[in-house]
Amino acid sequence: MSTIPVMIPWLGEEEAQAAAEAVRSGWVAQGPRVAEFERAFAEHLGVPHAVAVSSCTTALHLALLVAGVGPGDEVVVPSLSFIATANAVAYLGATPVFADVERATGNLTPATVEPLLTERTKAVLAVDQGGIPVDLDALRALAEPRGVRVVEDAACAAGARYRGRPAGASADLAAYSFHPRKLLTTGEGGMITCQDGELAARLRRLREHGMSVSAADRHAAGGGAAVVETYDEVGYNYRMTDIQAAIGLVQLGKLPAMVARRRELAERYRELLGPLAETLVTDPAHGQGNYQSCWLLLPEGAPERTEVLARLAEAGVSARRGIMAAHLEAPYKGTARVPLPVTELITGRSLILPLYHSLTEQQQDTVVAALRSVLG
């Protein structure tokens, strides 16, 4: 029996040709295609600046760094997120402070964040969980009067909408992922968007060892001794390659179709699942999700999730455990300052269903029939 996977990237001949052209050009490191991808991504979001990097984790690291986060600071984060959200805070010597989330979206709210704000709080890292947009305006209204920055972890959110705009477009700083589990993929890769030109220029330096003049600019100026760069602060090697950017440009053109298809399939899940769909993740009042992850909570009295996953696999369906909780993992175990009951409920009982562009209705019927059989 062939297995229905939980996710397949929508990649094809057009991406293969774009990557091959980058290889044939002789410029495969960060260069003109990265710059083109940055311009196209910024235009797509309607923001002034986009800076391509090697992953969303490095994007988060640099975004928090330029937001002023450093040793001794605290950053409020959801525990209900991939561990990279908390790790990016720890990279800077700061402390991730775990907040609970609301059940409907899996996202932070002012009510879950406010009790954790202290005089040491430097930022709030607001995640668009599973591609469901966080209510950024509400968090900024809480945080900014206290001098606390809000950085958006939009890792999953490319193609989602917030108050009529692309998710992340309203943030001072937002970080996106192009991992294969995301809608828009470059294999690995990430992007930082920002509103401030000076911050964007600093981000470009930081991603390239702190270099005052990029390798591409030196090449354009004739190389050699024509341009001599300086290194004015400690930087990192967080660059994206032109091969990745070439793929990203093709993927960006497909993004609207990806979102439309995933939303169509998510709605069909809702119809097919009947009462089981009561806990299927859905749009918040303030926006539209891209269904990067289509997750639901297993009902009371259901078999243990490990058993559910095993029995689905026997039926040819590859599902996944739901979103992890960082405060339950070894590096952060025992550090939560407040109870996190919703986080622990969602991480313990959520299940991610197969959802991807090429999923057929017949395959979706198979998924639903298998889930109904397992859950009775």
C-alpha cells in the first residue's frame, strides 16, 4: 500500500530549470538572484525591505539582535512552537519566558503575555502558528507603550493574511521560513522583512560576516583592490545561495495558487469530518490562515495519540503529532514561570493531517475514512 504523506512540496520542472540556470551562470553563492528574490518578496508583501538568509532560525536570531535583545534580557515566547523560536532567544544570552496560547489559534494573546512582562522584558516573539496569523496589533498595543518590541515569527505564514494584508507585513521585523514543510520552499532558507532602511542595511552586513561591502558589490565594482571592505562588528555566515533564490522566485509565483488549494482542501476536511471538525484549526476573526498545518484535537476518550498515529500508518496515512511544547524539552524543562494548560492540551492531543497542493480528493477521502475508523 502506498502511503499518503503529511506534506509534499509543490516543486517541478520550472524550479529545476531555474536552479540549473543559476548553476550554469557561474554565480551560485549569494548574488543577483538573491537580490531579485528579496525585491520580489518585499513587493509581494508590500514592505520596503526584505533580507534573505540561510534559514528562519538565523532570521529570528538577526531580527532579535537588531531589536536590541542581549544578555540579561527576557523575551516572551510561546512554548507552543518549534524549538527554534526559543533557541533564537537563547543564542543572544537572553531568557525565553514561556507564555500560554489561546486554544482556537494556538497563538499568543495580550491576556497570556501581560502577566509575564517585567522590567527585563525586551521583546515579545509572536508566532503565526501553523500559518494562522497572530493578532499583531493587539500585542503591539500591549507591549510598545512599555518599550517592548514585538518581532513576528512568521515562519509558517507566507500566504496568510492579517487584516487585509499579507501576514508579517505590518510588523517592524518579521522572519519567514522556506523549509520544505512550508508552502514556499527553497530547500532551506529564510527571509527577514523590516520597515527601516538602516536596520535592513545592518541585517545585510550581519548575514555576511559583518562585512561593510558585500561580495556581490565588490564584484560589480571590479573586484581586486577597487573596493576594500571593513568589518565593524561581529557578523555571521547566514547567506542564501543564488540557487535557492532562483527556486524561491518560481515558488513565489505559485504561492497564491498554493494557498487557494490548501484552503479548499481544509474546508473539504471540515465537511467530511463532521463533528470531528469541531476542533479543526480555523481562521481567526482578524485574518485568514494558509493552512501550513491542518491540525485538530483528538476528542475525549480517543485512543492515545501514538496508537492513533500507528493505526493511521497501517491504513496508509502518514499523520504527525501536533505542535511541540518547548518547555517540555530538555533545554527548557522546568523553566516555565506560569502554568501552560492550553499549550499542554494542544501539544498532547493535536494531530496534523495530510495537506498539500497535489493531495487528491480520493486521498483525502482515504485519510478521513481511516481517521473515522480509528476514532470510532
